[in-house]
Amino acid sequence: MPFEVTILGSSSATPTTNRHPSAQYLNLRDYCMLVDCGEGTQIQMLRYKLKYNRLNHIFISHLHADHYLGLSALLYTMNFHHRENDLFIAGPPGLKEIIDVQFQHSQTRLRFKIHFFETSSTKSEIIWENDELTVQSIPIRHRIHTCAFVFREKELERKINSEQCVFYKIPFACYDMLKAGEDFLTPEGKVIKNEVLTLDPLPSRSYAYFSDTIFDLSFTEYIQGVDLLYHESTFLHELAERAVETFHTTALQAGKMARAAGVKKLIIGHFSARYSNLNLLLDEARSVFEQTELALEGRSFFVEYTDVIFEQLYV
Ligand SMILES: [Zn+2]
Ligand SMILES: [Zn+2]
């Protein structure tokens, strides 16, 4: 099952000639989601052949313009193309009002229903889940109400050990019970332990999105051991004071977050428009955390059960 993150934009504050504001397209076990939706997000999806009609969930970190200005444009297009499926949008208080007022004044009546969820600025919580996935919000430290998001697979069911099940003549009808972790009771009243009949499940995969925030190692408690971490790296560390003033993070600090959290791979992004050579930021983050990559547009990161790999999508 896929567990993929595709970068649509990674520019902070304003677009540049070759970078769009923040947006990412996730395909997690065939559930497609957006995280942030900066200006031009729908054009980026067209460019990389990502279908917006497959999107059923959108998560907006905060209401600075570089993180949500593409949202109403995307909703207009979905409506234009006769979308009918409900859409779930999570974001800070005020987002619903901003969207509503635009549709109100253009006298647009959406054909589909939007379920808005207001994220909390004070507590971390599960904001969406189904049988396979959870999404957790974490209030982080920025100039306005901002949340990070952690996407996790739920613990997968145990796998049947066919050899052992045949040996013990376990009826096929009992397999679901075994996958759920129960022991097997023979007609003679003998208990066969579940671990004899099943194998450990694959580990659950996870992805954390941190943008925008000041450097704060206390957040690592929420993301210990995640497979993939996206962390904003607006500045080089020579501008560490500027990062504090503007509640942003440096590349060096992002590397420190990844190292302290023990993640498998770090993606840095949300680059200031002042940087044309992003390798300076990459080198700085790698000086403390080697497994770092740049959030380049069109780059897809695939979280496998053993590793995280990436490739550039065709443009
Ligand atoms: Zn931003
Ligand atoms: Zn911001």
C-alpha cells in the first residue's frame, strides 16, 4: 500500500520564479490528502498529474497567506468539475469564514459538502481517523495559531503463519480471529498460543509535517521515531536571530530536531526567497543529520517498511 509524500511547493512567504508556496500531496494507503494549499497548488497538481478529485482531506497548518491562498481556487475548480463527494478540511478558526465569504460574494453554491474541523491552539489531538490511519494535530510556536500534523498507520493486523495453521489444522474461518491476536482453542480444550500461529505485523509507517515554527526540541516527544519528518528551514543558521524574531527555524536546527527525534529521514523546506542555492541549506542540515533531503517541487518520498526513498516526478 502506498505511503507517499509529493512536494508541490516549498517557498516561504512569497513565490519565486522556480518555487511555489507550501503545499504537499499525500497518498497514504490510497487516501489522498493535501497538507497546506499555497497559491498555485492546483496548477502544481496538474503539472505532476495528481488528481484533485481523489482528494477527500485537506489540512491547513495556519492562516499565513503562503499556506492557504490556493484553497478557494481549488474548491472553485472542484465545483466547476461537478464534484459531489464530501470534503473534510481541518484548519485554524477563521478558515471557514474566509472560504464562506468568497463563495457568498460570488454567489457560488457548492455542489458538495465541506466538513470543517477547527484545530486547537492549546492541545494536541487526533483530528481525523479511520480503520487504517490517524492524523494528529500539534500546536506549535509561530506568530499565529499554527499546527503541525502527524500521519500514522494504525497498527496492522498479525499475519497468518500458514505452515503452522496447516499443521494444527486450524479452520479457515478462524483466521480473522487469529489476525486480531486471539489464541486458538482446540475441540479438546487445548490452547494454542497466537504467536505460534501468526507472525508479527509490518511496522506502522508515519509522516510528520512541521511548518511554520520556532526551533523547539520539546516537540520531539510527539514525533519520536517517525519515518519521515518535513521540517521548515527558512534560514541558514547565520540568520538564527532573524529566525527567532520571525518564529522560524534554521537548517541547522531542523537537523537537530531530526536527530533528537530519531527519525529515519528529514525533508527540509519553506525556504526563504533570498536563497537561490539550496545546497547551502542542505549541507548545513546534513552537518548534524546526514539523512536529509531538499523539498524540491515534484519530488516524491516513498515510505517503505524498511526505508524511505525518493524520486523526481516527470515534469
Ligand atoms: Zn510560511
Ligand atoms: Zn507562517
